[in-house]
Amino acid sequence: MNKEQSFTEYLNEVSSARSTPGGGHVAARVNAFGCGLMLMSLRIAVLKKDPSNTAALKLEKKLLKLQDTSMKLADEDSESFRSVMRSWKSGGEPLENALGYSAEVSQKIAGAARDLLETINSEEISKYKNIITDLGLAAALARTAYEGGMMNLKINSASLKNSSVKNKFINDAEKDEEGFRILYGNIIEKISEYI
């Protein structure tokens, strides 16, 4: 999805028979939407009342940067997938490099989603009680983006021939997933107090 493309056009593109944009691209965009909801929540709950709140302005800047990163990762995911497809027939080192790069991009998507969830977790949830469902949905979108990134990371790294690189990706993912699940559960528990 580029700046000139409508959401409907993007949805049609995702729904097409083409392989890109695919799941990783969508996962990164979902994280950008999560950032958007968190930004909206911050602006309504805090900045609307106190536009000069320095902590909130700092958080706004951080969220805008994370949203921009997520949008760029979506495009990077599509490019990494195209690179895998271009090198599939030739195999060998070009394919190994393309798969490694694609796994790295997927890891970055999951990392951006984790960053969003950690940002939400760092906030005092009670100040968002009037728009708590928007905050909850931002967390749910981060979870979806994270899971999408992790699925792609696992599938791409599983095809790697270099077992040490493959195992590092997979082991890092497994360690990270447990912490992410706990973090998400903690946030949902906090949010549930206001629903």
C-alpha cells in the first residue's frame, strides 16, 4: 500500500492471486494500525487535556517513529519475499542469503510489535479508561503482528541450510514468544479491570 492507494485498493491487492503483499506485509501494517490506535488514545486521553505534557509528547514521537518503522518493514517484507522467489530456482548461496534476510525482516516485524506492546504496558492504563477498548485493540493488533512475524520467521529459517543460523533464529523466537505471551496477558488483565 502506497500513499496514493486507498484502503480498498490495498485490500484488493492483498486479496489477489499475487504473492505480495503477503502475510508479513500485512502483519507489519497491522502493527502500524496498532500504533495508530495507541496514538489516538494518547491524544484523546492525555494530549487533548494537556497539549504540553512532555512525557506524552515524547511518547507520541516514539509511537510515530514506530508506526513509520512498521510501514517500512511492510515494504521490506515484500521485497525480501520477492528476493526469495527470484533465487529459489538457482538455490545455493543466493537462496540461503535471501531466506536469511527474509527471516531477519520477519524478526524485525515481531520486534516492532513487541515494542508497541511494551509501550502500551509502560503506560498507566487508568488514564485511558474512557477509551479502554481502543487501547485493548491496539494491544490485540500488536499481538497479531507479532504472531505473523514469528510464523514467517519460523518458516523462513526452517529452510536455511546453515544449521547454526537456523537454530539461532528458532531458539531466539522460542525464548521471545513466552515473554511476549506473559506481557500480553498482563496488559489484557489490566485492561479487563475497566471493561
